[in-house]
Amino acid sequence: MKSGIKRSIIEAQKLSNIEKKGVNLILLPSGDSLFKQPSFRNYWVSRILASTSFQMLSVAIGWQMYDLTHDAFSLGLVGLAQFIPMVLLTFVVGQVADNYDRRKIVFICLTIEAVIAGLLLYGNIGGWLGRETILVAAAVLGACRAFEGPTSAALLPQLVPKKILQQAISLSTTAGQTSQILGPMIGGLLFSLGASYVYSTATVALLVGAVLTYTIRAEHEFVRKSEPVSLRSIFLGLEFIYRHPVILGTISLDLFAVLLGGATALLPIYAQDILHTGPWGLGLMRTAPAVGALLVSLVLAYYPLKNNIGLKLFGALAVFGLATMLFALSSSLIVSLVALLLIGGSDVISVVIRSSLVQLQTPDEMRGRVNAVNSLFIGTSNQLGEFESGTLAGLIGTVPAAFIGGVGTILVAGLWMYLFPSLRRIRSLS
């Protein structure tokens, strides 16, 4: 009898311990459990350092180019020099990321970026930094980012278990949004002291990011298939996306929704001609979407999305479109800032869902190529979205163009719900 009672007590204690562990897993913020993993922590810090440094360098390079040339065309060439390598290298990047150690690829990219920042520092101190040198530096940085972005995205699922991948993506998105806020601000502040301060800070930050990346150890390695380099292997990512409706719908949805909803390109016009706030108001409006995205991404890291994922994706796009329409019609800075916060917050919900779907629906050996295509679509949608908004505003006016963009986003969401029913019906990311 006593031994039976003793066994019952022991079993009850075990059950109690299991329940406590379960409660801890539920109650503890997922961010805490993720940051206890050294590889993810190093990855996350490295992402912040790399992205912030790139934002800082973009500010410094742009300002210095204009200081040297006083030519708006030369300033536009800087952005073009960064964008062209991404387009040209997209399919090569995917092939490389799927056949070589992704950690080493990111490490090499960050090291090269640090060298470029160091050369810009040396050229600025020596006084020989000119227009052509800056364009070459911008092109090399663009090429490195073309490799680094998709490879880094493909590396993340190797660092954490599948069940917490959504939280990891949310925190990774948080790092990106933090960088978009901090990078231009730090870059502008340091540039006011001198361009050399920006270049030296970026050099050190990129080197630290490279070292942190080198220390990452993947929780599980994917089996690399040695494929001969051929046109078919290079374009296999496109073929894979085409054959999987959920991924095709997810990636194309980002392209067309963001393409039509690029009202943020019109912020200078709103600041000067509609809201009459001047540069300080423009600064607030440029920061607002990133702040909204940062806040929501932190919430998603603690409280991940679980049910009716497909409907929540399209719901977030509807909010994005409605907020864009609200911004378009607003004549109050406060209302405009609220609308921009909603734009950033709703956008990050769709970004986390889309990124999670792409990562979870893609096998390890294909993630590099699929993420490369995804990065190309995202970059293209941002660039063409700004072009579309500016062109339409020139034709029919700023307010109608922004409003039509919001309406277009909602229409695209509705059309994609019809064209990709499998995407709409997704209930869980698991």
C-alpha cells in the first residue's frame, strides 16, 4: 500500500513538473526562449548591425555624392547602382546559397562590405573620393546585399525548430525595422560631424557582424545536393514557385499589393503642399511606418499568429489598403501619422505570414533560390511602386493617386483570394 502511494506521489510530481514546464513554455515570451539560443542571438544582432550599417552608408553615400556633384541625376545613379546587381545576380545567388555553406556566404559578404566602408573612409580622409569611386562602392555594396539578403533568410530556418520559426521571423523582422529607424538617424547624426565618422562606425559594425555570423552553429544542416550548374538548376527556383500555388500566390501578392500601395513615395509632396509641415513633419512621416511595423512585430514575437492564417493575411492587406486611403484623404498631420502607423503595422503582419509560408513550404535545398526570387520581387515591388505612385500623381494629382493605390491594394487582395483559394484556406503555419 505504502509503495503504491509512493508511486502515485512520484507520478503526480512528474505530472506537475510537466504541467509547469508547459505553462512556462506558454507564459514565457517566445523572444526569451529564442534569445537563450546563442546562434539565433548572434544571428539577430548581426542582422541589426549589418542592416543599420547599410542604412548609414546609404545616407552618407547619397549626401556625399550630392555634395560632390550637386547633380540630382548622379544621386539617382547611386540607387540604380545598388539595384542593378540585385536584378542581375538573383538566380546566381540562389544557386550559390543552395550549394554552399550559407553561414560562410553571409560572413564573406559582411567582410567585403566592411572593406568597402573602410575604403570609403580612407578615400574620404585622403581626399580622393569622387563620383566614380562612390558609384563603384555602391555597386559592390548592392552585389553583396544581393547575396547576403536571400542567403541570410535561407539560413534562419536552420537555426531554430520549426515550431518557433514564426517567432524567429517576427524577431528578425523587428531587427530590420529597428535598423530602418536607427540607421538613417545615426547616419545623419554622424554625417553632421563628418562623413568619416559614418564610414568608420559602419566598418566596425560590419566587422563585428561578420564575426558574430561566423560563430553561428546551425541546429540542423540541410543535405546539399551536388548539382551541376546549368540553366535549369539556376531557374529551378522559378519552376518550384510555379508548381506550388501557395508560394506563387504569396510572392506575387507581395509584388502587386506593394506595387499599387506605394503612397509613401509621395510623402515629400504631402509634407510640403498638403500638410504644410516642412522637413520635421516629413521626418515624422518617414519614421511612422517603421515604428508601426516595429511595435506589431514585437507583439507577434510574443503572441504568434495561430489560426485562420490565410484570412488574416488578406485582412492585413485590407487594413493596409484602407489605411492608405485614409492617409490619402487626410489633411491633418496626426491623422496622417496614425494612418502611416497602421500601414506599417498591417504590412508587417502580411510580411511575417508571407515569409513564414515561404520558409515552411520550401525544402531546405531550395530555400536559397526561392528566397532569391522572393527578394527580387520585394525589391522590384518597392522600386516600381514608388515609380507607379509618382507617375500616377503626375498624371491625375497626388491625393487621387494615393487613394487609388489603396483601392488597388484591396482589389488585389480580393482577386488573389479568388485566384489562390489554397492560400485563403490556410489555417495554421504549422
